[in-house]
Amino acid sequence: MLILIKLAAIATVIIFFQTGKRHGENGFKWALIGFIGFTLGFAISMTVIGETLISIVLACIGVYFTRGQLLKMLTKTKST
């Protein structure tokens, strides 16, 4: 399961970096936000639930919604 956790974290960092760069933002800042979000989501769900695979899925879902919120905030700031 450890390799699955690492792969999900790496995928999160890559996706956030590319999204940030694609929208003209600092990709490293976005990647850091994604990594911290994944780590916190995984740690909290692992503490509460205790099941590794469910915690990975919940962390990925949380990061997906975080990315959506960042994109929404980005479009608001660019439109004003």
C-alpha cells in the first residue's frame, strides 16, 4: 500500500503543477498546495477511519475539490 500512497501523492503534485502552469500561475505553489492537501486529507482520514485504501480515495477526492476551488477563485480574480 505504501507504493500506492506515493503514486497518488506524485500524481497529485504533477496534476497541480501542470494546472498552475497552464493558467499562468506559479506551478510550484500549486504543487505544494496539492501535496499538503493530499497529506492532510490522508492523515486525517487514516486517523479517523484507519483503512489505507479508503484514506487514499478520500484524500484524492479532497484534493480534487481543492483544485476545483482554486480554479474557481482564479477565474473570479481574472474576470475582475
